Amino acid sequence: MKIAVLQTGGPPENLRSYGTYGQMFTEALQPLIPSANYIIIETEQGQSAPMDIDGVVITGSSAAVYEPHSWIVPLKEAIRDYGKACVPVVGICFGHQIMAEAYGGKVQRSAKGWGVGVHHYPLYESGKAILGPEDLACVVSHRDQVEDVPESAEVLAGSDFCPHGALHYPAQNALSFQMHPEMSHDFARELLLHRANDIEPEKVEMALASYQIKSGRDAILSAMAKIFDSSKMEKPS
């Protein structure tokens, strides 16, 4: 099995010791899918998304999906092509947002400002069927949000701060999450401190305290592994 990690951004230079976002996903998924071969595609640098692939992860990014970067439109086209071919795709943060845009949704800068720290996401019944019975608590780091959900998507989890926190695209065999299951709390804390001057001080304080909360990222990673496991995937007829 070949899984392509489409890297649409990376950590700040002073945090590169934690690895790239592609490496974080590879390390997080490898214990769950040990037989997979992972390839990291530098999407942000203009590398094309491969089609001869068994699964795709789209990473987070400091870019916004509505910005005029030359690689944004080709990535949206690739997402739609993956959907037509029923190649399983999982989008994280920016990946979550660009999948929504590719399928007809709308993303914009939220009036609620930065979401940082460990956020709690209640699951809908549809979410429990995919992610298990426990509501999610996971690292977030974003200002943009999916405001309008595509018609082809169902909402799995959401909160008052981020109503559309996890989406499932049944016909396209795809999932997406606003949360960051690839990020350790140590990395997330350092990233928050790196960005602290741009975030309200009270949010920074609350976020730092929230890293004491146990992350539910294992449920997200397990859902990713399941959708990538061809023996468990239920493809539409």
C-alpha cells in the first residue's frame, strides 16, 4: 500500500527539529499501518499529486485556501479526481478546508479568531459510527473555518467554536478534520508560543493550560488507518 502525504506547509524554521508535517504523519500512522509505504509530496513547492496511489493525506498549512497560490487550483482538481477514483483521502486543518472548497463548500477567516490549544468536539451519531463513542479532544491551531458544508459531506463532530470540525464524504471515501492528530502536545505548545504575539493573551493562557488534557488523537488516527486499509474500505458501487 502506498500512501501519499501532500505537504502543503511546514513548521517554522525554529521548530524543524520536530520534523516536517509529512514526517509527523508518517510517524503517527506507521504503527497503525506498518505495511504501508509513505511518500511525501512537496505540494506547496509545486510537486504534482500522484494518482497511482492507495491513500492520501493532505496536511496543514500556514496558507489559506482562498489565497492565489499557484498550487491551490491543481490541488483542488486532484482532490476531485481522487474522489472520482474513490482513492481514500484524509485532510487535516488546511486539508480539511481545501477538501470542502473542492467539493463546493465555503471557507473563510472566522470572526471568532484563533482556535488554539486542545479543543473539545462533541460527536454526532454519524461521528460515533466512525470515530467511536467518546467525544474528541484534540490539538487545534487555526483561524479559518469551513463555513458552508458541501452537499456531499456529513458532519461528524463540531463545537460552538467550530461547528464543522470533522466531515465525512461517503461517496468519495474521504474524511477531514479541523484538528491536528499528528501534533504532539510538546510541538503544539511550541507552535503556540511562536505565534503568541498574534493571539489574544487570554487565549494563549487558556491554550497552555489545555495541554494537560489527554488528546483523543488516537481515535482520529485509527479512523485514518481504517479508511486507508483496503480490506476494510467500503467503496460505493
